[in-house]
Amino acid sequence: MDLQINKKTSFDYFNILFLFMYGIICIFPFYYVFIVSISDFSQVTNNIVFIWPKGVNLGIYKNIMRYKGFTDGLKVSVFRTVVGTALGLSLQTMLAYALSKKCLPGRRFMVLYIIFTLIFNGGMIPTYIVIRNLGLVDKIWVLIIPGLISSWNVILLMSFFSSIPVEIEESARIDGANDILILIKLILPLSLPSLATIGLFIAVGHWNALMDGVIYINREELKPLQAFLVNLVSSQNSSMGMNHISFSEEQRLPPYTTRCAIIFASTVPILVVYPFVQKYFIKGLMIGAIKG
Amino acid sequence: MKRKISLIIVCVLVFTFILSACTVAGTKSGTTSSDTDTTLQDTKPAEKIKITTAQFLEQSTEDYSINENPYVDFVEEKFNIDLTIIRTSSGQYGEKLNALLAAGDIPDLFISNKTFIAKYAEDGIAMNIDSLKPLAVNLNKNVNEEAWQAAMYNGKLYAIPNQRYDPFPYLSFVNKNFVETLNIDVNNIKTIDDYYDMFVKFRDNFENSIPVTAFINWPLMPLIDAFDAFSYKVIDGELLPNYLQPQYKEWLKFMQKMYKEKLIDQEFITQQSEQTWSKINSGKVGFYSWFWHQDVMVNQGGSRDDWLPIKPALKADGIESKLIYHSPARQFFFIGSKSKNPEKVIEMLDWAASEEGQLFIQAGLEGWDYDVKNGEIVMREGRKGQNMSWRFVTIGMDPPKLTSEKVLGVFAEIYGESGVRNYQAAYEFGGYDPILLNIPSFPDLDKYDFNKMRTEFDFNAIIGNIGIDAQWDSHITTFRKNGGDLLIDSLTKWYNNDYKK
């Protein structure tokens, strides 16, 4: 019987091959961007670089790291990602948990209120005016506070919490647990896969966010990494046009390889998060399997 | 396990709040910059004037903040001001400026293009500066009258044209090695036929050569005015864009012939600019057009000495053609309607056109960027040509002309002899179309993609996918049907009612 199970069919081989190829397709763009970034520019423009880097030179990463704007931006982006994700996830979880309770007075109004903001938003300029009047312009918190509650995430979490059997909570309540204890000790551990997913959404959103840093922040040292990266890429593009010479000999970076280095450098930190979150996805799947 | 998870969550939250608190403190110390400003202001002379400008700058500021650096210190001291520059990259500048203007945070000085003059004037965002213009002595002396005219709306001046010292920056170059080997004197290349013969010689005498290469946005530039196919013209009572005129058709046919005979780079439509530059620096290209400074080529290891500037071909009637640039003013500077000190803003901008201002932008600061030895300016190691955009953004605008020997000396040191030669050639060979310079924007026509219709036809024509003679009339009919008639009508009305007056 075991032999039967272990025996691989041609369909399995096809599957393995297909998934392997699919994996290559997913990974290759990252790999290609990396090898281009460390290759000699002339080799890249001559289309010689494909599988292996040519004329390896890691100096380009040194150049990028040398920019104060990069290190400042990195700090701001890490801060907003860590703090923004922690606060956002906490508040969204609490809101969604409360709203998942059908007995909550005014629940219907509040849910509609949240859905309304999902469909309509104030637009850039009214939002700017509100934020300016709140005194948030040029403060680091402007990168975090306006996006603390995401309607979409709240609705997802609400539907997840609603699917948890009420009996579990009732049993805890019989044991003397209050709402907060139930949320922390019972609901959150059961919800780790969905929390991990939402947390990842928030973190990636914070990491990639550009326009809030551009619109609400004037001070250079508070600009997120993405604003710096856009500046750098634009400077490479504008040097193709009519701007003055602005890079000294050692600062002159070949545009395409630079862009690749920047893209790679800005992608790595957020990619690092995925493996840590992935275990919760797997755990979630296992929970389901055991129950099944 | 549950206890462990709870502990982790609590730890994360505590850590977050501690971190947040630290950052608040950090932010406060950051904001202390404004607090400190206030404190400093107490000790600063009371008459310091606050000036806020909105600019775009992508270039590095050598790890200095755009608002705290030796250039800003110099400008603040010189004009006794407290300068704040709101900086974004050019890509985000429009949105940032819109947000500032809509919220009523109108900077004292901001930059935009010609299409916004009417809007800013009508919305009361830009200040009417007719009464301030006489204060700009240096600008009045050096900025072209056409550029000032372009900054007017309903007969009133609402902006200061940013006419750079290279108002006509385009230039065409031939490969020095090619012409020397073939014993061609570029001064004898005068007509379109001369150009054509030269390209044929390039192709036939140099193996694997590319007689002409071009950038995707640029293929229309070289030789087009020699066909009289660049300027807008009144034909049969209608003001027609160049690309709807019969002369343009003739130019397309010439380009098609060049392409068919492999005189033009066969990949110019599909290749990236990096590949074009790589070809140019490979020594295989015979002719190309670009900005006079050839900065990308030089940055990628090429040398200006390997290329000779060449005069545009004569028109059929023997008149000199030009390398046409859209406007001598690249952008326009607006003084915000809420500015309390517009005179100070004008003073700063006007200073950029003075000898001292030109020197500041071209050379930088004495003791940091250059030294003066025996009365001569000697650029410091690694400072040649550095930070010019940064200084220009700090003071507000570019000098409209390089007028003094001292400044031209620095300019020559930055660009070398061949760079100066190119600059002078671009000035001599360049021009603009006065009608094109003054055409306003027509917001009602924004829904039509005229450029797409035009370029699709152009590229298909050049690479020989379509017969130009056979398709031209139907192309014009289609273009007119798809918004072209409205465009021509708007242009003609503007021409008759406004421009001619």
C-alpha cells in the first residue's frame, strides 16, 4: 500500500516540472535584476548578461549605501513599517473583533460607516487640508496615523472572527474570561494565519508607500526610502535630458545598472519578512487539516 | 504556548510604544529644527524675511539637507532671508504643488510650465508682476522679449521666464574619425543632398557602421526644418500643425528612403536609450543629434573631442534651417499671490542673472568649490561642474546668459574647449518657432491623443510599413475626424483673435 502511495506517476513528474518552471519564472526576475546590478554596464547594454553576471562590480551597492538619503530613508521606512504594522494590526484587530459581535450596539451603522470609506475617499487635496489642519505635516506620524485603519482589512478580519464558533467564547466566558482575555488568549491564537496575512498586507503597504512621504513631508530626513529611490531613479533619467552635470566622476553611475541595484536593495528588506510570516500560513493550514 | 504567544504580543506592543515614544522624542528633536528656528529667530535680526520656494531637484546634495547647507547659508546671508525650499523630484512635483496651492499654502516662488499661466492667473494663485518687472534689471537686459511675452496672460505679466543660458540646446554631431578618414569637410555639407551623400559614404566605407542613429523621441529632429516641416503655418486660412502639412510628408518620404537604404539605425524605434548611447560610444555611429553638452555620452566614457558639430542643412530656397527648440524659456517662475515680499524674490532671481550670480551657479562658493589664485578662478579637485542644479534650485533660477569673461572661463574649464565650441554652435544653429512658442493649452482637447495618432503613422511610414503617398490623405482625414478638426479650429481661432494682435 505504501509502495502505491510513494510511486510517482507521470502526472506527478509533470507537476514537479511545472512547479519547478513556475518557481524559476517567479525567481528569475529578482535574480536577473541582481546580476544586472552587479555587472559591468557595457556588458549589460550589449545584452551579454543573461544567466551569469559579467564583470562583477559590487561598487554600485557601495555607492547607493553612501547616500545619506538612503540610510535616512531606510530608517524612516523601517520605522513606519514596524510601528505602522504593529499599531495598524492592533487597532484593526480590536475594531474588527468588536464589530464581529452582533450584539454590539450601533454595529450596523459603524460597519456601513467603514464600508462607506472603502468606496468613497476625500481625494488628495481635501485629505491634505485635513492633515495640515491636524498639524501632522512634516511629522513622522503622518506616515502612520492616516492609514491606521484600513477598511478592507477590517472587513476581512471581521468575517474571519465571525466564522469562529461562538461556543468557544461561551466556554471561556463560563471559565470567567472577560472580552479582552478572550480576544488575547483565545481569538488571536486561533487567528494567527489571518493576522499574519493582514500584517503582511500592512507591512508591504507601508514599505512601498511613496506619495504620503512626498505630499506630507517636506523635511528631507523624514522622507521614506521610496521617495529617495524615486529621486535617484529620476536623476538618472533626467541626466538623459537637459539637466546640468551633477555627478562627479566617482558618483557617475550607469543608469540601468543603478536602477537595478536600487530596485534590488529596496526589495530585499521586505522579502526577508516573508519567511517569518510563512510559518503562520503553514500552521493555519495544519490546523484546518487536523480539524478536517 | 498560549501564554508564550500572549507574552510575545505584549512584548511587541510594549516595544512598539517605547519605540514610538523614542521617535516622538526624535521627531520632536527633528521638529526642534522649527523650534530651534524659533529660538534662533529670537537671536536673529528681526528683519530676516521668510521666503519659501517649491522646486524639483533629483540630484544629490552631497548628504546635506536641501535647507541646511553652505549654499543656502550663503544665499540667506546675502539676501538676509530665511529660506525654505520644498523639494520633490520632478515626477512628484505637480502633485505636491497642487496640494500646496489648493490648501492655500502658496509658496513665495514656484516653478511650472507655460500651460498653467492662465490658470494661475485666473485662480489668483500667481501674482501680477508688471510693477515688479522694472526691478529685475539684469533679467530685463538678458531675457529675450519673446520669452517675456510668453509669460503674459491677458496683457499682464504673471511669470518670470526661465531662459537658460543655452536657450537652443539641440545640436547635431558627426563622427570626427569618419569625416577625417573620408576627407569630408563638414563646412561643405550644406544641402540635404550633401547630407544624404555623406551618410551613404559612411555606410559604404565603414563596415557595420550605423550612418545615423536616433533616440525614439528624437528621430524627427535632424534635417526636419530643412524640409520646412517644423513650423506651424497658415494654409488655406487654417493654422496647421507641422505634421499635417505637405512639407512634413516630404520629410517622411526622405526618412523612409534613409531607413530603406539602411542609413538610419534599423533599431532606433525599439531600442532603449542606453543601447543608443552604447552604439554612439562604440565608434560605429556617423551622425546623431542631442543636447550640445553630450553629458550622457561623456558620463559613459565618450569624448566630445570625437564629434564635430554640424550646421543644419539649407532649405530648398537656400535659407538656413534651424535646430528648433520649443521655447527659449524652459519653465516659468511664479511669485505666489500671498507672498509678503515679492520684491525680495525678484531681487534673488535677478541676482542669478548678474555676474556674481552666474559665478555662483557655474562655479559655486569660493573656499568650497573654487579658489582664487592671482585673480584667476581655479576649481578645486572634483568640484568642476558639480552641484550646478543644486545651486540653481537654491537661488531660484538659471542665469539667462553667460556674460562675463570670468564666468565663461569657468564654463570652459567645466566643459572643455569642445564643450564651449558645441555650446556656441548650438546657440548659432538653434531657433524656435514663434507660433509654437505662444500656443496656449486647449483643455477641451485633452481627451484626444494626437501624439499617438501622429507617431503611429510616422513610425509606420519611416520603416516602410505603409506607402506615404498612398496613405497620407486618408491619414489626414482620419486625424481630422478624431479631434483634429477641433484642434485646427482652436488653433486658427487663437491665431486670428490673439496671436496676430
